[in-house]
Amino acid sequence: MINIPVMKKLNYTSVSAITVGILVVLMSMPVLGIDAGHAAPNPNAKGKLEISALPLSNNETPNNTQNITLGKLQLSVTGRPVTISELVLDMELTLSASSAANLSDITSVTLSDQAGQLVSGPFDALNGSVHLTDPFTVPVGDFIYFLRGNVSRDLETGDTLRIQLDPRKVLASVQTLPHKSFLVSELVFRAASLVVSMAPTPLSQGVATGTAQFHAADMIFDASTSGHDARITQITLTLRTMSPAYPANIQNCNFYDTGVLIPIASRTIIYSGTGATAGGSASSINSFFPGIMVARGNVKTIGVRCDIGPVAGGSFSIGIEANGVIALDQSASTIEETIIPSTGQDMVIGL
């Protein structure tokens, strides 16, 4: 007798449950080679590139600076990676009344990715445009790129640079959006500036002989309108005396920043006659290294304190003359300061 196997009745409920379970497992498995932060490239997709501008933290920028940020772009790619062969930046420079700058004062324009890697450039402006013609590839996703360049000292305070980008001029392997020009950035340049003056305080007063580090004067360094930090490397003080006082009786004049002594690298004293000449004057040339820093947009007050000698009588004052300060900007170029000459307040010795 032949045994014919009996087919077991299929339980469709069990099969459905198994199928659903397999699908859940498959959907939860990671796909190898796909960045979790960006979509997977589709080799059959047409692809699309969209370019937009991102705001800068500050549209005021110093002149006479290398590798300064001129703009910030976001490149968004869908479908598949995009190769860009040319990116065209249209530039327009509006000058202040006294400026003679032109677009040749903006050079070595580059494009870098957010990791700081150079992808195109450097290139200079030609006929009002910068053509970035080094090909580079943008992966699928959203990526930030920085425009940077060198700007010369000829750009003056108030000169304005407008940078525009027209995606229709972009040479890329896919369609580029939007279909109209847009503003990348508008930068207002500021030159280095520094105004130096003597403060009206401390007021005229008496000082006892033998007083150490008497507070004789305050100097004001105003960089509130400067595009650069200022680094003061030399201050020349003037010392004037009224007989019977004489210059050598006022010694060891030092500088203080909020009460903290500023080291002096070197000092040279030049007397009008001799140190003992009653009613004489002197110049004290003080050099600093690396220098006294005044941050752009700020005002700093530096105190001057001197030792008073043993001889009573007469008076003295501490002041400054034109060309009494040497200061450098962030590019180590000399700042053309505005110095307001002053003889300072008279201090009577021995009262």
C-alpha cells in the first residue's frame, strides 16, 4: 500500500505575521555607505543644484587685510553629486567722497568649504566679475562655502562692495536654481583709525616731594571708529617744568592699564637743556613690545605715574605733541593717527 503524504493546511494568519516581521526587520537594517545626514545619491536621477546666500556676522570689514571673508554660500544638491566648472561673482564698488579705490584693490578671491579646504581660486576681478573656474564636486546634501579674498589699503572708510551671483551664469552638470541673480553680500570697509588725547583728569593739584608713582596724567586712545585693532608700539611724552622745578626731579614715569603696570621695552629721555635746568623740558620716548592693544570699536585710558624727587617748589606737567604715538593696524601697517597736542595739567611740587 502506497502512503500518499497529506498536505498540511496552510495557516494564512501565521504567514502574514511572518511576512510583516521580515519587512520590519529589513526596514530597520542600516544601509551601508549612506551618510545619515544626507540622502543617498541616485545614479539615475537628473540632479539639481540650488545656491543661496547666508548672512555674515558683520557687514563692516577692515581694509588692508588678507584672506578676509567676503561672502557665505549654501549649496544644496539633490539627486546626484554635482560638478561645478565655473562660478561667476559680479562685483560693484561704491566709493566714499575721498576714495580712489577700484576693483583691482580686491584680489585673490577663493572659495573654500566649511572645513577650510580650498576648492577654487585664487582669481582676480576682470571687467567687474570674478570667475572661479577651478572645477569642484558638491555631494548630495546641504553644504556651506566661504568666499574670501585680499583687500588693499586703498579702500577707505565708507567704501561699499556689493557681490551678486546669477545662477544662470553657473556652469554645472545639472540644473541650477534660482533662475535670477541674488545678493551674496554687501560689505562696508573701515580703515584703521586712532585718536589720541590727554584727559582733563587728574585735575591740577599739589604733590609731596618723595611721592612714588604719583598719578600725573591720563591718556585716551580712541579706536571707536576704527576698522582695525590698534597696537601701540611707541609713546613720546613731554615733560614741562616751571622754575624752580627741573626735569630730572620727575623720574621713572610709567604707564598703567586699569592699574596694571605696562612693561616698557626701552626708554630714551631727551632734555631741552640738561636734566637740572630749572624750568626746562624733556621728551621721554617709550617703546613697547609687542605693544599696547586697543580693540577696534573701543576706547582705552592709559594712566601715567611718575616718581617725585626730593626738591620742592615749582610745578610740572605731562603732555603729548603731534606725532607722539606710533601704532600699527592688524596688518602691521602704520596707522595715521589723529593726535590732539596738550601740555597736560600743572602739578605743584611740595604742597
